[in-house]
Amino acid sequence: MVLDLQDVTLRRGTTTILDALSWHVAEGERWVVLGPNGAGKTTLLQIASARMHPTSGTAAVLGSRLGTVDLFELRPRIGVASAALADRILPSERVLDVVLTAAYGMTGRWRERYEALDHERARVLLDVFGVGGLAERTFGTLSEGERKRAQIARALMTDPELLLLDEPAAGLDLGGREELLGALTELARDPRSPVMVLVTHHVEEIPAGFTHALLLRGGRVAAAGPLAEVLTAEQLSATFGLDLEVVRHGERWSARARS
């Protein structure tokens, strides 16, 4: 089991962010996590990335239970792309180094040394996501879409077993979103790719090739399972507190309020 969360509760002061949540992710699966603001999606990813421990319950990541494992050994096995990580990257950082430094779990070059194979892998990953020509540019000069793709390349640098993407399409225009989702679709369909978990607010941002969905509301699981069984009008309406119409377009989805 890649992720095995049992009755996970997380509190901050008197606020319960996750409430007795259980969730299981197996090898080969690609999950999308959906829910309104404040549902606990980003917090769930923090636990899945071994950056946060639950207040109660048990959380096992890649077969290791949090609280009993060396995090410095576990975290390199997990690739993460998120707004919080992007905020830690200096605008003056060279794009190639943004990807390269993931090998040491760092943001920003220091005194570490990299092999020629590390440089080659970083350039190949940038090429895969269509930003190879920007390797010598600085991160601050990239468009939002280019930054998102560079971050995902970085998340894959260590050849992780688990890839976590927190709202990768947020802030992108239509063209940028579709370019990114195209790259994620290729990744999702590749059987050599790691298990993937993607957080979003919008069903339109689910790449083709994803297999499962988790719906969160108020820190609790509203529904979980195969994509087609979970993304129903009834369950999405209950999750978002709005009467929604859900339409499937091949392997893509859309939702809107009923008029």
C-alpha cells in the first residue's frame, strides 16, 4: 500500500482540520482529491508527503508509519509540487538548478556537487515538460505555466515512488492549463510513472488517465473510489453544497450549477 491512513485526525488549537479520515492508495493508481476551500485537501497532502503528523490515528506512507521512520530517508521517495514550495524558490535561481537541487532536497545551490548524470536527468525532465529551452533562464522570468511545469520536473528529479501535486493548474489561463494537463496525461498513462495524487477545486483540471477520486468536505471523506463512481452529480453536489450538473467528455469532465 502506497498510502494507508486510518482514522487520521489533525487539530490546530480548537480547530479540527481532518476528522477521522481513512484513505488507501495502492500501486498503479492516480488519484484526484476534490473539495471546497477549507475541506482539508492541502493538509492531507502535507501528511501524505511526510511534512506533517496527524494528531491521532495512523498514517503510513510507502509502507512506513509516520512517527516510526527516518523522514530524511522517506521524503526523497516522495515528489511534491505546490505553491508553498514555489514560494521558497528564489526568483534569481537558474531553472536547471531548480530541478537539480531536488536531488538533495534543497531549494537553492550551496556547496553540494552533482554528477553529469544528474545534470542530464534534470535537462531531460525539463524537456519532457516542454521547458528544456528555459534551463538557463532564471525562475523569476518564467510565466506561471512555465513555473508549474518546471516544478513538476523538479518533483520527478529523484525518481519518486509517489508524486503529489497541489493545484498544479491554479492561476493558469486556458492554454496554459491544457498544455499542463496534456503533460500530466502522458505521465499518468505511463506505467513506469509513480503513483500520483493531484489536488484541485475543479473537475475540469483532472487529467485523462486518472483512475480514482477522493471527495473531501469539512475534513471528512464524502466519497472515495473509482473516478466514474465518485464523480456523480449527486456526490459532487453534496460535497460542494451546490446543485451541480456533471458531464463526462471522454476521459475529461466538467461541472456547472444547474440553471
